[in-house]
Amino acid sequence: MSAFSPHRASHPAVYFVLFAPFSALSGYLAIAAAYALAQAKVPAEAIAGLLAVTFMPHAAKFLWAPVVDLTLTRKTWYLIGCVGSAAGMFITGMTPYKLESIPFLTVVAVTAGIAASLLGMSVESLMAHTTPDEEKGRAAGWMQAGNMAGSSLGGGLALWMMEDLHVSAMLTSSLMALLTLACAAALPLVREPAQEGRSEGFSLLANARAAGKDLWEVARSRLGLLAILVCFLPIGSGGAGNLWSVVAPDWHASAATVALVTGVVSGIVSAGGSLLGGFICDRMDRKWAYCLFGGLQALCALAMAAAPHSESSFVVFTTLYALSTGLCYTGYAAVVLEAIGKGAAATKYSLLASLANMPLSWMTLVAGYSQTHWGNNGMLQAEAAIGGAALVVFALAAKVAQRRAGPAAEPASAT
């Protein structure tokens, strides 16, 4: 049997490499660019606004997700998204880091975010079609490990080069762009599945109807409804993590510490958390696992606010926060993969992912607002309070659904 036999799935580690570019630019902005902007005395609220915008394309990507399902191949869309993400990284490095640059950086972030969404959808679709049901938690863990590593290493490595090695932002971003493009070398390791929803003559209307049917099958099932709810609620959103480089001075953390801890260390720890989350999600109810992970992140935020503001505390709690973020992202991905089945996978995954990216965006805005008006402890406490309330809402909804629903309709499989 060949490696590309339709009955053999790719090893899930390949999704680590393929998915890493998805978050590379957002990591660069959140760590390297945010630190440089903070040093230029740009207000935290303005920086948070820029970072929140990076999530906007992912909140709206369900609008163009059917194009990925119904046209071209998944690998072609991956290459398009990879090139666009790399270009966004390069342009960001050429832009001066000052308050007046925020509008231009916003345009770049949105444009490159659309490209990253195409890359992400292609990987998610490949994974949904080629991964057996019993291994979806493991595959989600590897994918989110790549997501965490791309974000943390992309930002942390860039900040280390710029601050410690005194490499120019343009040269640093050029290297990051090349690393982004290099991830496409893993594409041949993944089998391109047949376009299951297409007829031989490829009728766009017919395939759009098939995609709509798949979406309806997910939405009408109890599992699908709970997955929609768990994605919409701000559970484990990690908004405060986007501002570590901005608030680091309050913990007396140096630029070298910020680069190391929020970059290399967070990348390794969050990737490990993602893999651990995949292991756990294959051994318990995935929705409850996601909620458990979100609760751990809320407790971490409260503990960080209560602990002394020292560099050692910054290292310990940002590391624990990175671990909880890796767990949460895998929990979310596992819930969605379980709910969507196959069929129009990119469309269905993107619809649920769009719901999940809404709280990611506005929780970053909440973090920026609360940090500006209530200080760093207020930022952490607000995030924990909102996350805790979201957990209560979901727990009540799940209990009601269990009492009232009969046998749940399962999501549609391949059409």
C-alpha cells in the first residue's frame, strides 16, 4: 500500500508544519511589533485594536470558505495562502513602528489575514477528510501545536533578532517570510482527497447545495448545536496573551526575557499543551475537555494577578498561560472536527471557526480596554471573570440539552 492510499491517513505531525504559517504574522505582530510599538509609546488600547483586527478575517472566513471547497485543489489554495501570508510578513517589517503607522498596518494585517485563512481552511479540510474519527483529537493536537509554535516562535524569534542581535526589522521579517514559505515543502506528504461533493461536470450550484445540506445536518444535531455554542463563548480565548509584550515592564521583564518566554518557551510549552490536549480529548467528552481547559486558563489569569509582579512571576505565569492556551486551542479544534464530519469540510469548519474567532477578537479588545482603564491586574481579572461566566452558561446549556433531547442526530458524513 502506498503512502497516498485512500485508506491510509498521513501522520498527524505533518499538520504541525503545514499549519505553522497560519499564525506566524499574528505572532509577529503580537510579540515583536507590539513590543516595538510599546517602546515607541503607542497606547496599549491602540495596539490591542491592531491585534484584534488580525482576527477579523478569521471571523468572516465562512463567507469565502465555499470557494475552497468548490474550486481548485486544497493544495493549490494552501500555496496561495502561504505566499500571501509571507508577503504580509515582509511588508510589516518594512513599516515604521509608530502611532501613525497603525492604519497601514491594519490594512496589511487584514489582507494577510485573508490569505492565512485560505491556508488554514485548506489544512483543516485535508485533515477532516483524511483523519479517522478515533484520531481526530490527536490530529487536532498536532495542528494546534503548529499554530502555537508558529505564533510564539515567529514573534519571539523576530523580537530576539531585533532586540538582542540588532537585526533590522526588514531583514528579520524577510527571514520570517522565507520560513513561512518553507513550510509548504510538507505538502507532498499529505494525500489530496477526491472532491467528494463535486459531480463530474462540476456544477457550482449543485455543489453549493451539497455544502448547504452538510451545514444544515451539523446545525440540526445536538452535537452541532453545542459545538456552535462552545465556539461562540469566550472560553479559553487567551486575549491577555496578546498583550504580554505590552504589559511586561510592570513585571520588570527585560526584552530578552519577553523574547525568550513569549517566543521559544511559549512555543514549546503551548505545542506540548496542544499535544496533551489531543490525548485528553480522545479519552473524554471533547466539549467538557474544552471547558476544563478554559477553566484552567481563567485560574491562571487570577493567580498571575494575585502574585507579586516580578520577572520570575512573569516567566512562571506566562508559561502556564501558554500551556492552557495550547490545551484550549486543541479542545476547540477537536470539538469542531467531531461535529463537522466530512463533506464540505472547509465550509463547515470555517463557519464554526468564525464563531470562535469572534470572542478571540473582542476579548483582545477587552484586554486592551481593561489594561488602559483598570491596569494590568484588572485586565487579568476581567478576562477570568468573563471566561468563568461563559463556562457557567455552557454547563447549563449542556445539562438542558441532555435532559430534553432524544437520540441526537449525527452530523453528515461524506456526501
